[in-house]
Amino acid sequence: MNEWLSALFFVLGAFFMFLAGLGVFRFPDLYSRMHAATKAASFGIGLMLFGFIIYHFDWHDLVESTAIIFYIFITAPVAAHMIGRAGYLLGAKQYEGTIADEMKQVYTPSSLNDSAGA
């Protein structure tokens, strides 16, 4: 029974990793690609590690896999935020269908020029 349950989590994790890769390939701009890469890939690797925990249950592996899942879930959104902010400050083009640009109120063209020279 554990083999079937872990195989289900492995397949689901691989599916979400595939969706992440497809999103990076298909989405039109940096911000939506970054969203696909962090959300789906984090969820996919979490499912795969959970499948590993079910298949190969050992207390050491449980603690180590849980720490890896926690680390990925903490660092992936922070990295995505920093990449998105750097892309915005460097002038990465947004998709034409973007409805709102909330960063435009925070960063004026003069503040962008001041931070570029520093």
C-alpha cells in the first residue's frame, strides 16, 4: 500500500514540476514565468519529498525531508520577490494585458535613476 501511495505523490509532484516548466516556457513575461517557477515547482518538490517520506520511512529521512520542504517553501518566494523587484527596477517589460502596476506608485522615474547610480 505504501508503494502505491508514494507512487501517487511522485506522479503528482512530477506533474506539478512539468506544469512549472511549461509555465516558464509558455508565459509571456518575467513576472508570470517567475510565478509558475516558484509556486508549481515548490509544490511539486514538496509532493515528491512527501512521497519519499512515505516510501522510505526513517526518522532521520523524515526530519531531513521536512527541513528541505521547509527551506524550499521559505526561500522560493523570497527569491522570486527579489528577482521580480530587480526585473522591475531594470525595466523588464510587462505583459500587455497587465491590469495594475502597483509598483508605479512606489518607484517614480526619478527614484529609479537615483538608485541606478548607487
